[in-house]
Amino acid sequence: METWVVALVSLGTLLVLFAVAWQGDRWAASGRPPTRAPLLYTLSLAVYCTSWTFYGSVGRASVSGFDFLPIYLGPILMLGLGWPVLARLVRIAKAENTVSISDFLSARYGKSRAVAALVTVTAVIGVMPYLALQLKAITISFEALTGADTADRLVSADTVLLVTASMAVFSILFGVRNIHATEHHRGLVLAVAFESLVKLAAFLVVGIVVTFAIMGGPAELWGRVAADPRLSSLMVPDLATWSWWTMTLLSAFAILCLPRQFHVAVVENVHVDDVRTAARLFPLYLIIINLFVMPVALAGVLLFPDGTVSADTFMVSIPMAEGWPAVALIAFIGGLSAATGMIIVAAVTLSTMLCNDVVVPGLMRIRPGNAAWRDDPARMLLVVRRSAVVGILALAYGFHRVIGETYPLTTIGLVSFAAVAQFAPALFGAILWRRGNRAGAIGGIAMGFAVWAYTALVPSVADAGWIDAGLVVHGPLGIGWLNPRALIGWPGPDPLTHSVMWSLGLNLTCYVGLSLTMRQGEIERQQAERFVGMGSDGTAPALRGMTRIADLHALAARYVGFERADAVFAGRPGWLDKADAEAVRQTENLLAGALGSASARVVVAGMLKGGRLSQLDARSMLDEASKAILANHDLLRTTLESIAQGICVVDRANLLATWNRRFVELNQLPNGLLKAGMPLSDVKALIRPRNDGTELEVATHPMPDGGFVITYTDVTERSRAAMELREANESLERRIGERTADLLIAKAEAERANQGKTRFLAAAGHDLMQPLHAARLFLSALAERSGDPLVGQTDASLRSVEELLGELLDVSKLDSGVVTAKPLDFRIDELLGPLKAEFTAQAGAHGLGFRMVGSTAGVRSDPALLRRILRNLLSNAIRYTGSGRVLLGCRRGPNTLRIEVWDTGIGIPPDKLEDIFIEFRQLEDAPAERGKGLGLGLSIVERLAGILGHSVSVRSTHGRGSCFAIEVPLAAGPVSAPRTVPQRRARNFNDALVLCIDNDPAVVQGMETLLTGWGCRVLAASDGASALAVLDGRVPQAILSDYHLDRGATGIEILEELARHFGSPVPTALITADRSGAIQAEAAERGYAVAHKPIRPGALKALVSRLTAGHRPGPSSSLTPLPALPAPRAEARPPDVPQR
């Protein structure tokens, strides 16, 4: 037959299929809801019958007789007897909105992307031989029909390549020609059903012509077969062989586990009741299409006894040889329809799996891919899916080139069946076994796939000559027990059975073993309950007599609310009594109004732990309940689709539960990409801003049991009306703006002045404290070496200067508003305890007694500022008390705690009670040995109390003593006891190596002198480079660094550089005159201690002791006291505050 005629017929066949699919898509686009079509569903399942059925079965029958039947016996048994399993898969898939077998298994095993990716990769590689089978079948039938000598030169050059290219183009145009495909591909299903009719009719036409017209009828054919000893043996099926039952098992699994079969049987199912119809009709279809397999095979053997014609081409070769070219062309059309149907569905299914489960998750994790996705997701999805189609068919072509000429069609198909059978343990376990988990599924599939590849795929490639054939003879590296066809020395009954038993056996072992040994996560447990419980009898384990009236009331309230439940159960006494039959009946009637009678009975039966239902009753209730649930689901879906708003429902785990089409349209999302169970974050990543002027109003509504509903409303028109109103008011707004402009300018100038003042205070504090810090260090070192009284006098003078500068800066900060209160709840003894220890020692040094009347009350205040107030009051009490004692006590009131400081000092004259809170006002008759003070302490107390909102009062009797008190509000709730910090024992610095970093040579020299006197080895540096130079490879035990260094460098930058150089952290402290909160927050984040200049020698010694002891303070640690009035800090609890 001429090549152009065959090519034209092929093109016409493809065009007819395209027209059928186009009509189906037009019907779907009309907006009419899908209706039940059990016959259409049954014919779509016939995509199982590929070119293998059309050519390979005849070829196998010509060699092995009825050995081809197990390929169809498995699906007949699975659907004829096991159709409830398929129905259960359909129910679960609809409830979970899964769109592929990888999506289904991912949803069951904790919504794991790893499971989805593994299933996808396994399916793509496993289906490659099957796709190669279709290419080979089309090729051999094309060449048998045209003849190798008359074929077109382009076709004869590489027929397979041209066929592959045409299938790629057709699959792209037909299966993924646009991205806005719904979950139900009605056009695709209609085309597949049409192809099923075409291939059935073609097979029957060829079988009738060969049997009756060419061979003279069945009687004549059987007579010739009986007379030929070669053929009579083919008429007796051998059911005792391992291969027969292996192929039956593989085909039974394939009808559910092949990605294309799962798609048409589960995803494309419109109504679950269609499964029952298909269970009767689909086995009948398989029986009819195989009626003439044996007659055609026997006729071919009789007509071509020399074996020059391939048995796989008998369907075409016999009519061509006997002068029936039209019948041969019909056979070619039937085989082409069978192959294209499989290729199209497989390509669409696998491309969707690759896109949704491998490529898109990868792109969303990669920043450039994610950005491109946001820019144009539709275009990217089209590119990805079309590329996936081309890539899949290119791999199939490559597989065909590797081993396509080595094996007959049936053998190639069985290799793929064995691959997808690896999904069976995880798939059946997903709906039947609650203990199955993600680890078991991944381990089982991965192990089974690896063994399949080693025992089935590797030998195929070796037989094709692409790898060393010695591998399958002697094993890798001559290790015989690793022979792919005889693992551990056992070759099995046949290569197929050997591969299947090892791969499925290890698969099942890993699945069960890992599921039993690994714990399920929370999502896995929830999904296991949903998958296994759905469609089961719904009854709980029998625990007789345990159900109470209160249990029934709680059950009813969950479904109908407490108000209606209370109305039914209000008159019943003894809620803790066991439930009687009347209570059960009332509960069932109450629930029936909300759930329907069957569902209500199932729910109540599940509560009655002692109740037992017959299997027939349970199945009847479940069927009725399933129908009610599906009807409610359809009603809910219709309602959602009828609403003008876009609706998206998210469950309590922030996973997508359901949505309507309007949600997809408003957000311009591809419909096929959204899946139930997607994280909300992934959905947000898909939504991009609209640039067409459309405005959406988004509202979130929480649901009672967790989760929430998001609604999207198009408010474009409302926004336009609002814009017009705004334009009408613009003139008024402009006038208001003009009048307020001057006020804003004045406010900005005031803020700038305040900021300048704040910066001046910080700079002045730093510049004043820096030289004072150096002088104090030198004097401390000198005091330890010399007993000259002048040193002590000089140190006292510097201390007075330090206190004066500190308190002047504090007053300036208070007046400028830099200091703000950060109140928190704490126990007052947490603050008073340290004060008692400190001032007991001070009072004793002056010959005074000190007593505290404590309290464990919780108060609300800023601990740092309150501590400063109390320390100032206690210092004044000691300063102005010549003899006697000082008392710190608490009095608890209804809402406040009154903290009082009593002394037996000189007292205050009545006419000076108001003057003591004025700056630089102080009493003249303080004891000489205590010092006069500066006259700022009580002024600071008054300002701090004002910031805290606390009231300060004073009572005094001149010559007898005074009482200062502050009222602190009580905490609203209980406050936990303060954490006890173990005291560290003082340690000797014996030769500790300390690195000092400061850009002021005087500070460095003073620090070096003081630390050396304490027994430290001191290294001095001004920056990072000089620090590394003086260290010369040594690692210091402690680092003391200033913050502001030369050329804009900071101490933290230098410390980070040194930490990277050392490879491990070194105990570190910042000693700086800059008291800004930003520096403290930055240091706290890195775990550095902070002290402020000028630091007292005792505090410095304690700091170095802690650092060299290996203590690295955490983010909230404070090794040394911080200033009394710090700027905002990062610590959760303000640090201690010294008295100036």
C-alpha cells in the first residue's frame, strides 16, 4: 500500500480524535455540571487495551497459546470481585481532591512531597518501556502495511522517530494545549472512549474476516489446527506455571496502579455508582476484544509457517497477504487508536505529575524560579508541561532504541507492569491499614523500584547489548550471588517471576517493617484515620455498657449545637448513668434532621461501644450515608460555584481544604494546580498582584472548630465611586493640609532639636567619660602599689566628678524624654534582696544598723528605675543619719504596695520639705565624714517617679528622722518566684591572657597597668590587625574591647573577625562610654557582656574574673552594673543600676 495513503489515513484518524475531544471540551466549557455516564466511564477504562492488546496478544498466543489471557484475567478479577476497592479509592480521592496516584499517596502519607516525588519518578521510569511498546507497535504495523521497499524515504530513515515526533505534537495539542484545564478532562475522556469503540470494532472486523472469509470458518480452522501437531499443543492452557499467576497478579495491580488507569478510573470518575456498572461491563469488553485473538494467531502460524513474518504483525500482515488491504488498513487504524489513546493519557498524566510534584516544588524553592513563577505562572506551567511531554516521549524513544528490537511487545509491557506494581503495597495499605506510614511507603517503593531496576531493567539493557552481557551471566565483578537473574543463587521459575517475587517481597517487607518501627506524625495519623475509616463499617471496638447519657448529649451538641441538645436532654436525670434505648432513639432522631437517617445511625452506632450491627445493616447504612454525603457535597459545590465571591477554605493546620471557581478566576490561578491539602503558604506564593485595575476585598472569617474561610470580593465599582467622592473632597483636604502644614513643620523642627539634644548627650557622655575612665584606672593601679594619702584623696575627687557628671547626664536624659518606663510584673523581694545585702554593708561601715521588712508581693513597675529610686533614698538615709539605724519596709494596700525608707537621722525642717526635691538643694548639717552629696538625688527620684506614674511622699520630724515612701501598683496576677543564680567563687587570675582593644592609648595603658597588678598577662591593641599581630597565634582567655574605634570601626566588628579567626567563641565584654540602647541590643544578640565607662576597679575585677572562668554571658546577661538611666534595651529584665 502506498505510503501517502497510510499517512493520510493516520492523519485523518488523529483529526477525528481531535474533533471528538474538541467537542467534549466545548460541552465542558458550556458550564453544565457533569452528569452520570457509566458507559462512557467503562469505555474510558478500556485505555488499558493498548497496542499490546492489538498486536502483542496475538504474537504471544502464536507462541504460547492461551498464555496471553492472564493479562486480562487480572483486571476481570479485580473489577468483577474487587470493585469495592475501586469504589473506596474513588470516594477517598473525591474527598481529598487528589488529581493523580502520586497525589493520592502523598495525601495519605502525611501530605509528603517526598512520597509524591518518589512515586512520580518511579512511574516515569517504569512506564518508559510501555510507551516504547506503543512506538514499536505503530512502527511495525506501519512498515507491514506499506512495505519496507515502498516506504517514503523520510519514513524509512527512522519511522520510530517520526512517530514519536507526531505523538509529541498531538499530545501537546490534545492533552496540554492550554493551562486552564479542569480536574475532569471531559474532552480527553470522550476521545478515549471513542478510541475504545474504534479498536473494538477494528479487532472484531479483522477477526471475523480472518476467521470466516480467509480461513473458511471456525470448524475449518480448528480442523487444520488439530491436524498440525505444532498447533494442537497451543490449544491447552497451562495453568500450573508460575508465569501464569505472576502475570495475573501484575495485571490485577496494573488496572489500579498504572498512572493512566488511576487517572481514568479514579480522578475522572463523575459518580461512584459508575464503578458498580463498570464492574459488569468492563470484563465483558475484555472478553469480546479477545474473542478472535487465538483464531488470528493460529491463522498466522498456518499461513506463514516459515516464520518470516513477525507474529506481532499478524493483524495487518494476514489481510495484506490474502488480498484484503482495506481490512489491513482498518487493523492499522485500530492499533493506531489503541496506541495514541494510551500515549495521550499517559503523557498528560505523567506531565501533570512531573509538573505538580517535582518541577513546581523545585521552582518554588529556588529564588529565580520563584520570581519567574510570580511574573507569569501560566506561561511557565505550559512550558513545563509541554517540555515534560516531549521529555517523556524522548525517553520512550531512547528506551525503544536500546531494547525495543530485542523483546516482543508482551515482554516489554510486562516489564512496565512489574514497575508500577511497586505502588500496590503502599496503595492498598493506604486504605486498609492505619499503621502504614510515610517511612514505610518511601522505603517500600524505593526498595521495590531498585530491585525491579536491577532484576528486570538491567538484564533488558544487557540483552540489547548496551552493557556487558557478562553481568547477567556471572554477576557484577564475578559475584555470582548478585546475578540479576539469580539473586543469592535462586533463578526462580522464570525471569519475570524472579524479578516480581524479589521486588514485591522486599517492597512489602520494608513497608510493613518500617511502618511498625517508625512513629507516625500528627498529620499522618489524621490522614490514616480519614483514608482507612472512610467507607468502612464505622463501628468502634465493642466496650459494652460504657456509653453514658452525657456522652450522647456531647455527641448531639457537636452536630446540632448545645441549645437543641439541651432541649432534648434537659429533663433526663443522672447524666452519668448508662444510656438506655430511649436516649439512643432520641439522639438518633435529633441527628437525623441534620445528617440524614443513615448517617445519624452510623454516628450513633459508633458511639454505642457495646452495640453490634450485622454486616448487611452496616453496608446498607454506609451506602445510604455515602449517597447522602455525596449529595451534600454536590449541593455544597453547586452553592459555592453560584456565589459571586471567591471562596477559599483553610483547615486548622493551614492547609487548603476547598475553593470555588470564582476564587481561581479572581486570583488568575491555573485551576489544575490547586490541590486539597496544599499549605496556605504555597497558595499565597501562586497569587500575584493584578495589573488590570481590578480591586479585591479580602476578608477572613474564623470557623468554630479551627481554620478559617477567606472571601474575595470584586470591589472595583465601589472603589471607583469612592474615588469620585474623594475627588469631590480634595479641595477641602487641601485647605486642611495647608493649615496644618505650619504645625507639621514646627513639630518636625522640635523633633529635630530633641534628636540633636539626645545625640549631644550621648556624645558628651562618651567624650567626658573616656578620659575619666583612664584616670580612674591609673589611680586604682597606683592605689594598690602605694599607700600615699594623696592617692586616696585624688580618687575621692575623681569619684565626686564621676558622680556629678553621671547625675547631670541623668537629669538631662530625664528632662529630654530619652528615658521611658518598661513596666513588667515581678516579685518585690527580687529587687529588695540585693538592696538589703548592699546597704547592710554600707550602713555597717558607718556604724549604723540596717533592717528590712520584706514582702513577696508581685508588683508592676520598671525594675531598673524603681531600684534607682530606692537606692537614692537609702543612700540619702545613710548619709544624713549620724547614729541609730535605717529601715526598709513594705506595707500592702488594696491595690498598691507602699515601700518606705525610715531613718533616725537629722530630719528635715518643715519649711524645707518642698525644697529638697529641687536641684542642688541639700541640707547643710549632714555628718562631715559622710560627704555632703550633690543635691541631685531627690530631684532624680521625683523625675523617675513621674515617669513610672508612682507617687512619692515624705514625712519628717526635725532632729528625730525621716520617712520617704513610694506607692507601687500590685501585679494583676500571680508572679513566679525569681530564679536563684548560683554564686561563683572568686578566682585567681594566675597568668590569665587578656586582650584589651581601645583606640585611646591612655585607656589602654591604664587597663594594662591595673590588670597586670592583678596577675594578668595583658596584650594591648587598637584594631583587629594589631590584635592578631600581638596575639601571634595565641588565644586569649578574655577580651575587653571599646565599641567606637578609629576609622568608623566598631568593637563588635573586630570581635566577630577575631571569633572567625579563632574558630570558637572567646569570653568577651564591651567597655564603652556610649550608653545607647542600640549598642546594648547588638551586644546582647551576640552574647557579649556590656559595661560602661568609667568602670570601678571592683566591677572590672569581677568582670574579668567571670570571663576568665569561661563564663560566656547569654543575651540577657549583665556581668557589670549598667548606668542608672539607660536608653531602651534589648534585655527582657533591666540590669542592675548603681548609685552615683
